[in-house]
Amino acid sequence: MMTVPGVTRESGSQEVVVEQDVVIARQTVRKLSTQCGMRLVDMTKFITAASELARNTVIYGGGGQMEWDVLENGTRKGLRLRFRDDGPGIADLKLAMSDGWTSGNGLGLGLSGAKRLVDQFDIETAPGQGTRITIVKWA
Amino acid sequence: MERIPILRMGEFLLVTIQVDMHDQLALTLQEDLAERIRKTSAKGVLIDISALEIVDSFIGRMISTIAGLSKIMDAQTVLVGMQPAVAITLVELGLSLPGVATALDAERGMSLLRRRLKLS
């Protein structure tokens, strides 16, 4: 997993399996971002990124989990989210990360867009190995 | 089944999205609107998203699709009330909603629709 400075203050996880879970994931991220003292614009960006990744977990990954950690680095708080699934994985990561490319019927902005909205973005995937995407935003 | 209400105001349809929509709800709205435009011969659709705290690529695509389908059905769409944080996020995400007319609030949106109808 991506290493970030600081210590973990609080952790948890929830299922991201059906469409409604994407809404619940957004609500969890909103609650945690507020708790971290994130500014409204940063919070909105982070929730949007989480929404894109949660939807990918449901649609492409066949369902999985969202794990979260509230981070603390000195006086600064942050939030780390990890979306994991045991789905087919991504064969061509470079292609999947490019704007406008989609294997489904989306806009192809999910992965590349989510990356632009966060402070740190890390992806581990291989065909048949599932996908784990970690994002971090600092308040 | 859960639905977003569509109100009729003269020759316009008014949609106020006040809940955090899951994807199926957004798709249902798209279909309901197309049906209502046909039934009412509405000339304009006003979509108020002032209560929406996030718009991701799926909802953004739904908005573009509604604007596109209403145009084909001889109606104009105006999107109103987008929160500044949502606008900043959408642009950074890579979605600039091409072809979607926007106004800052419902009142301005209504006058934009009226102006467009007089001109056309």
C-alpha cells in the first residue's frame, strides 16, 4: 500500500457491491472529510473521485470494498481511501488511465479524472488479479 | 419505485434534484423526462441542481443526455444552480458539459428559456 507520512487515527471499511453502495460510499467520504476539516472544494473533489472509483468497483470489478483511514501528520489531517475488488483487473493500465478511453459505456473519465482530483493516486492491478486503487487527500 | 418529480409550468417542465441520486434513479429521470416532453409538448426543461453536492461523470453524462434528447424532441434545456465547488470539480474531472445551456439560478434560467423560445 502507498506509504504516506503520519499516523493512522481511525480506520474502517464497507462493502461496495451494488449501485446503492456508491451513494453510501459518497456519504461516508463526506462524513470523514468533514471530520478531517477539509475545505468545501477539496471535499467535493474527493467525494467525486470516490464516487468514480466506487462505481468502477461495482461495474468493472464485480463488487468489492472501500477501506478508509483517517491520517494525521502533525496538525494536518487527511483521508486515505482504498478501493479493492477481485474482478478481472486491467490489462492495459496506460490505456485505462487515458482520458476518453472506456471499456464500458462510460465517458472514460473515471480513472484519469479521479487522479486529477486527489493529492495521491496509486493503482495496483493485473489481469486476473483484481484492482486496488488508493487515493489520499489532505485537509 | 423511487422517482424524481417532474413539474409542469405552462410550456416548461421543471425538475429539482434534491437527493443524492444513485445511477438507476438518474436513468429513470432521463426516461421519464423524454416521456413527459412527448406527452406535454413542452418547449423547455429547467433542471435545478442547487441541492446537489456532487456531480460525477455519470450524473454529468445524464445531464448531457437530457439536453441532447430534449433538443431532438424540440425542447430546450437549461441547467441551473450549480454550486461553485461542483463547477470547479467538474472542469477538473474533464467534464465541461458542452451543449448544455446554464444559468446561475432558476429565475435566470426561466428568462433564458423564454428568450430562446421567442427567438426561435
